[in-house]
Amino acid sequence: MRKYARITTLRKEGDTLKISAPRSNQIVAGRQILGDDQGPEGIAKLKRLKINNEIVSEGDGLEGFVGTHYTIEVEREDNVELASMQIEYNGIITEKKAPPRSLTGSISTNLLFYTEAKNDTFIFHAQDKQGNNTSKEVVLSISIPEIEITDIAQTTS
């Protein structure tokens, strides 16, 4: 919100000052400071790509299984305006994105596919136009599903 100063001509009537002109000028009263001290917030979502981008896990600890194509997406929201988003994996920035002028935006990993159980850590960075930074560490735990065969049906042709 901007604060304005109203400048006009005054006349003195007795002990009272009254506006003497029908019009006045307005100027911005001093430097305007935007009080934004909050960085962008967001939540991580693990999506299975083969089934209409189904969300299979949400939060900072995601769980998936081997043999499935996934992507991790973080949707960010800021109270003023997003400036940039990045994904860091093993100390390397793998994705960068500068969203268009907006309060919201999203960034996602490249296609993920695992053939063995493991834990991977991704760091999602975001910065708003006022320089407020936030980082979200997301741990993806990939496991092998426990499958038990309880019955075998034999058919004859």
C-alpha cells in the first residue's frame, strides 16, 4: 500500500486553517517499503506418471516402489511474487525455473526410475522478489514391495 501526502493551499480563518483551493496535488510520501519477510512455501508430491499423474505420497518424506516411473513436484506459493526455483541433487543444481510474474509456480524433477531399494535426498530451493529464500529437503524412500503368493489356480485348455 502506498501512502500519499496531500499538498494544497490553506487560508486562515480566525484560529482555523481551511483548504482554499478546490484541487490538491498528491505525491508519494517518501520511499515505500514493502514489508515482505516470508519466503515461498510449498509441499512436495510424488507422482506416478503412468496413471494420470496420480499423487502417491506427499510431504517431506516420500515413499515409492521399485520399477515405477515417478516425478517429484513442489508447488510454491508466495505472498508477494516468486522469483526463482531450483532443485539440488547430490550438491548439483539439476533444474532451474524462473516462473512468470505470479504468486504461485511449480518445479519438478526429471523422470525418476529405480531398480533397487534406496533413499535419495532432493533439496528444493525457492526465492521471492524480495530476496527471501526457503529450502525444503525431501527424502524419497524407494522400497521393494512385499508380495506373497497365497494360492495358485491351475487351468486346463
